[in-house]
Amino acid sequence: MTGEDRSLQERYYQGTILRVHPGSRTGWLRTDKGRELPFAASTLTLLGTDQGFPALHAGLRVGFDLGRTSRGLCVTTIRVYEA
């Protein structure tokens, strides 16, 4: 990992995609601390990919940021890192 890659990862919390529901365009992410958080394409900013929501799949390591809704915490930004 280059210094630039490490710097990019340090800007975001780190986690792994648990589940993706393509039909409803929603999913769940597990943080490195074990917490499971929801995300929805309608409120999600997706960075690092031109594929859009279909780029997300179970097991994918990502960076993320959080926001708060009336239902609690949710993922608002997902950063997909290059393979």
C-alpha cells in the first residue's frame, strides 16, 4: 500500500459489506468494531467506482462515513478502494 492509499483510507472508517439487496438498492455494512449499519442508494454517496451501486457486494472492504436519520445511524458515504 502506498502512502497515498494509506492517507485515503485514514479519511474514512473501515468496514466490510455484509449484504446487498439489489432490488431495494439497500444493504448492510459491518464496521471493524463489529457494528452493523444500514445503507440505501437513495441517500448514499458512492466514491471510487464508475459502476455505481452494482459495484457493491458482500465481502468488499470499503471506507465509509456516517450520518444520522430519524431511524438512527446510517452509512452516508462508501469509498470503494481499487483492487
